[in-house]
Amino acid sequence: MRDYIIVTDGTSDLAQGMIDELGIVSIPMSFEIDGKAFVHYPDGRELAPKEFYDKLKQGSKSVTSLINTETFLSVFEPIIREGKDILYVAFSSALSGTYNSSLIAKEELEEKYPKAVIKCFDSRCASAGEGLCVYTAAKRKEAGMELEELYTWLDKNILSLCHWFTVDDLFHLKRGGRVSALSAGIGTALNIKPVLHVDDEGRLIPMEKIRGRKKSINSLFEHLENTITNPQEQVIFIGHGDAIDEAEYLSGLIREKYQVKDIVINNIGPVVGSHSGPGTIALFFFGTKR
């Protein structure tokens, strides 16, 4: 069987060290703050996460863009020329047009290279949830799983990958159309911290309105308690928007109750962070249902 490479995009919010360790390819993504363009690399070389969130706190606006077909061609084609196949794990198609761009590139390259196999998988995941999907896929590849088998496994299990978020700043959700200006104003005045999740279609859905920051983070843990499966076999991912102390607090709640394999904490990058804002805490694990 031909070897294959796992490719993902910058929204998977994986640290550079993990990308290197897993032997995957992560396609950087572009964003723009106050009219200045940046590329989000996993090592933060153009704009470090702290600087990005500081800019948002100071009132700067960040605009994101999808990965276009030309970029996919430039990443995929050299891998195909090496005689390897591709499994591309994409940011949720309900949140971005990136997945659709990858399909156009796949079609073009499979026509040009008839022996090549390119599988584009719509993860219906976001941020480190997508990262956990990629991590899990890479570990299964390491264990000897072939491309077709891995694609089938992902398709069968992806709706067990749970995403629970809480945001600190309602006005970022307002900009993304998730809440109205009135709701954002009232919610801020009442110290309401919404809890959201990513549903089976890969959409970000508000689920609860909780009063107080600590209670909202505790709520993420309660959702994990209610649905987690085989915790002793799991590596759990936590993402944060410049809120490491709260991320570590959540990690502590989990470790206190469960003997998990590991907990990986990483920054929510600027592409997702542009929409979720500073102070976001996100929890990702495998459970009975999303």
C-alpha cells in the first residue's frame, strides 16, 4: 500500500511541536487586523497569540479568510509527486468554505494524477476539536491504519468528538451574528457567560446562559462528566484565548476525578479567536454524543 500524509489547516490550533511529532502538514491561514495582513503559523512567528489577543482587547477588529484552491494545489501536489496519498482533515464546512476549496483541488489533482488518492474529510470540528481529530487520526496511522480504513473510522466516530466552549466577551459573538446587540449588552451587564457547543452539522450553537465566569467553566466540566467515554484511554484537549489560568483550572477539575492519559492545553489561534474573542475556554473529548 502507498504511504499517505495527513494534512490539516491552521484552525486545528495544534502547537508546532505536536505537528512535528505527529509528522503532519498544517496549512497556514490568513487574517487581517486593522487593515494589516498576517499569516497564522502554528509557531506564531508573524503575530504571537498574546499580541493578537492584546490587540482584540484594545478594540482592534480581526477579519479571517478561507484557504483557496490554489493554496491547496501548492500543498497537495508536491506530496502526490513524492508518490504519497493524502488525508486532509478540514475545518467544519458549516463555519468556513475551506473544505469546499479542498474538494476542487482534489478533483483537479486526481484528474492530473490518476493513481493518486486524496481523501478530504469534513471534520465538522473547530479549533482544538479539529486538532484532537487530527491527533487521533495521526496516532491511528502510527499504529498501522491504512488510508481508507482511517477515513472510514473518522466518519464513523467524528460525532462522538465533543466540543464545549464558554466565552468571556459577548460582543465578539455579536460581531459573528451569534447574539444580538441587545442580548450582548444585557448579558454583559448581568455577567452572563454563554456556553456553546459544536453540533452534528459542525455549527456553533449557544446552549446555556450561565451567570459568572467560574460557573461557566465548571459547566464545561459537567458536560464532560455527563458524556465522556473510557476516560482512562483519552487525551483531552483544552483551548484558551489568552486565559491559561482558567484552562489550568479546568484541567485540574478533570485530573481530580479522572485518570486520563493526558491533557493538552494550547492557544486558540487567531482564525477561530477572531470570532470567539479573548478569554474563551474550550474543552474537547470523546463522549457518547456531541
